[in-house]
Amino acid sequence: MRRTLFESLHRGTLTEPAPPRDAETAALVAELDRAALRRLGRSLAIRAVDAGSCNGCELEIIALGNVLYDLERFGLKLVASPRHADVLLVTGPMTRNMSAATRLAYEAMPAPKFVVAVGDCGRDGGVFAASPHCLGGTAAVLPVTLTIPGCPPAPAALLRGLIGLLG
Amino acid sequence: MIGSPMPPPCSADAPVMVDAAGWRAAGAALAAGADAALAAGQRVLVAVWAAPDDAGTRVHLATRRADGGDLAVIALRAEDGSYPSIGRHHPGAILMERALQDASGLRAEGLPDPRPWLDHERDFAFLPAEGEGLHRIPVGPIHAGTIEPGHFRFTVNGETIVRLEARLGYTHKGTLGLMRGTTPDAASRLAGRVSGDSTVAYAWAFARAVEAARELAVPRRASALRGVMAELERLANHAGDFGAICNDAGFPLINAHAGALRETILRQAEACFGHRLMMDRIVPGGVAADLAPASAASLRAELPSWLARFERLVDLYGKTASLQDRVVGAGRLAPDLARRLGCGGYVGRAAGQDFDARRNAPYPPYDRRMPDIPVLASGDVDARARIRSAEIRASVALIGDLLGDLMGDLAAGDIRAPLPESEAEAFGCALVEGFRGDVFAAVRLRGAVVADAFLRDPSWFLWPALEAVIEGNIVADFPLCNKSFNAAYSGCDL
């Protein structure tokens, strides 16, 4: 273990610079409630909720925590309880069977709070939009502040969107 | 079994229609093999599902030989809304039949546990556990980490788990219903989203079922490319999960390095095939993305460094006493139970079940390039982690061999064969070894559309095993055991 730790110390960091802003995200972010975000400051606590995804989006959200993206250096932190969260990060086409639990998680969050819909499924149900077992995206149940499309969105796209929330 | 000729593919002749007596006999024959050592030629359960047909609903039972992959499917027309339960004879079928009941409205006569599974509108009661000092811990459907949703109901005595019951169905999307009436290409996109971490395995299984139905031979270059994608998927998942298992044992250092390795693999996948998870790259008839020679060379050049990075972690894993203390002996699955439930993948192979579809039901390119298949007997968290590390070594070697073929005698050639136009109705099925175990796909084509399809995740046989092995462990070891199984939620919820 000493060898691994020692080498890690000397090799320098693997973490990559923040992804550049793109026009698309900038436009989305322009519509946010700036006053509310200012009250939250330079840090956001995020609760991820899978509302019926195939787990592809979860894989890329988990990747945000690896050393290359290192989500937490931006003041963005995934938290375990919605009661600690400022942002609900929702994936999946909003299955009927997850709609009640997702709503409860949102209601448990203190205001001001924001909902980010992740992936093509979170946007509008994606390939599952026509299913009678899905409600068709996050907005069917919750007020959505920001949508990060993709199937699944790459970690860099997720990072751009979430950093955009910080202003 | 090794070196035996390729079994005939599951063809348009299947399924064989049987009457209720024939169906019962097939179910009872599965049970006979569950108790004793499986005799040669004994058949084991692959899947049980229902599909609408012109005259009502048919139930299907897919089996394979215990040591082989020669799939056989029988079907029974369900009269009066019911059929004889397979779960009555074979415990591994119970969850699938609970889902079947909810999805089709049929009643499985004699099913030991008829409670709803996918249908959350109906009343549901967890199994009782009674005794002095017991209390219950409800967890989920939303869990503390970023994972799929499902409910776990623990009954504990102090720190010790007396009973665990998993209740899933939260991510039920009606995927199979959406596949009906679409084209094979559109259905393939849905198949690739049954479980995102296994998108390559699912798309491949579905494509092979379609190809079996239409008796279509896939170009050899396409098969080799499919193999590279499937092994990259296996590598990325095994690397990520190996780290996550260590993380859940309180050792994040390995997780940090394994996470970086996983990211390296996914970036190579994107560079080679245009998508990090390689979604929609396998299509009926072949593949949708070719591998450029420069990408193939770059991937091949990187393989030794991946292995070197990983071996350092395995070394650290084995030498860290505090980590070994958590994983050795935890969540032990007895080989006998693994066999009774039909556990496949790294869970089964860590508990003495010597089955891997790539070897036992070989399909191209594995008929030419067969990986080493590791098997252990101890069945604990440590064995599952070690099976994964051995499979990482095997996959790296296999990718190297396949790339050699792709840059050698398969350097040129078609990557997709067109589906023959046919008005005929045809059935096909296939077994593909995903990272988690064997994925089964069945499809019935009618002309140019999918009449119905079924996809069976390996996790159907893992969830009951997880419930069983956790008994007697402490609550704090559940995340560790759960991660070492890494059963899919969406894969079963469909």
C-alpha cells in the first residue's frame, strides 16, 4: 500500500480541468432563478433519484465522483438524504411505480430547491415515452429547472449542466 | 463439453407446443435435478414467460442442458386464464412467475408465493418473521447511494439479519410491451435499455435471437467486433465493481484507482465505437459501427497498461488484512444453493457453478476465441471479487486476440448482413454471456415486425440467492454483500 500511496503523491493529480461552458448550457442557465441560487451560495447538495432508468444514467452520475471529474471540487456533493439536498437529480422515464417515492423525496427537501432532469428519459420519457407504465419524464411529476439530455449524458455534459447551476 | 461441436441454434421450429401434462412433466424434470448432482443431459431452467397469441395467451418454458447451451423451448396455451406453475417444482422460477402473473393476468396454478411483483397497485405484505427481540428495518425504494431503486425489508435480531426480502418492480417500464409491433431495429434499441450496464449483452442476445429466427449468418468481422464490445463492457463493469466492493468494505483507495481505470476503458470504448457504453452499436444482422484501424491499434497498445494497473489493485486487495477480514467468509453462497437457484455469472462461478455461455453455448467469435473461465468454490464476497479479477485478465487477453483477428484475416469485410425479407412467422432465441451472467433473449417475428419478445436477466436467479446468503450476517455487511452480487433492478423490472 505504501508504494501505491507514495507513487500517487509523486505522480501528480489525474483530475482534469473543468469542462468549458457551451452556449447551450449557458442559455438554459440564463432562465434560472438567480436570487434563489445566490442564497444557496457556491455549494449545492445533490440527491440523485432513479425514477425508472435503465441504470445507464446512474453509471455516468457515479463516474462524476471518479478522480478525473472529481465533482466535489466544484462544491457539488451527492448527499444521502433529500432533507440535506438543494438539487434533486432525477433520471428515468418516471415510472408509475416510482412516482410516489420521487414526489416524497422532493417534498422532503428544504426550499429553495431545484430539480434537474437527466437523460433523454428524464427529459420526456425517451424510448419509453409511449409506455402506459411511464408518466413520460421528470416534468410529469415535478417542476424541472434544468434538463441535461443524452442517452446517457456523458459525465462532462452532466458536469457542465451542474456547474451552470452554480452561476 | 469443451471442444464439443456447436449445438444447433434455437431455430424457427421452436417452441414445441405441449399440453398441460407435458408442461407439468417438464417442470418436474427440472426439480429432480435440483436436489442431487445434475446428471449429464439433465435440463435446467432458463426462463419462463407469457406472450399473447391469436387465441389468447401462451406460456413458454426455456431450458438448457445443465452442462450445455442447447436451448429448448416448450409452450402451452393457457386455458381459462391459468397454467401449472413451474415455481412449484423449481424455486428459481418463482420470481419470474410472479412477474408473469402481473404482466399477463394469468394465474400460475400452485405457485408457492403468488404475491404481486410488478403491480404495485395491489395489496402487498412482506413475509412474516416472528420471535422475541426481532425488529424490522425498511430500506428504499430510494437508497442512500446512486443506485437503482428497490425496497429491502430486513428483519433483525440486534445486529444480525434474520430475514431479508427484496421487493422490486419500481423501474417497471413495460419494455416488452413496447417491443411488440415494432421493427427488429427499434426493438433492439429497447433491448439495449433493459439494463444499461449490460447494453451490449442485451443488444447482442436480442440480435442473435432475431438472426436465429431468420436463419441469418452474421459476417465474421461483425462477430469479432461484437466480441470486443462485450469484453470491453465486461472489463469496465468488473473494474468499477471491484473498486466499489472495496469501497463498501471501507477501503476507498482501490475504488479511486479502479474508478480511474473504468473511465479509461469507457473513453477507449467511445474512441473505438462512438459511445461510452456502446449503446445501439450491436444491431440485428451485425454491428452499426466499424472499428477504424487506428482505433484498433490504439486499443491494443493500451491493453497491457490496463492489466498492469489492475494487477496492482488485486495485489493490494490481497495484502490488506483489514479488507480481507471483511470480504473473506462474508455472504457465503453454498454451491448446492447456487445450483438449486440456477445462479450464473460471477455469483455462480464463485460458488462452484462451472457454466459460461461463451464456452458451454459457444457462439461466434467465442467458437474460435475461447476465454479462460475461472471457477471457485468458497462462494463468499472474496470469491466473487476474485472471479471478477480473473475474468478481467481473461477479457484483456481475449480483446487482444480478437483485435489481432480484426487487424489480420478479418481486416476487411462486411459488418452487417441485411435481414432477409419474409412474411413468414418465425421464432428464435439465444443465450449471451453478459458481465453479470447469461442473458436470454427470445423473439417471434411476423413479417417485418416483432410479434413479441422476451429478455431474461441473470439477476432473476441472483436476488433469491442474495436474500438467502445474507441471513446470519450483520446489517453493516449488507452493502458489501449486495455490491458483490450487483444484481440488476431494471433488468428484472423490464
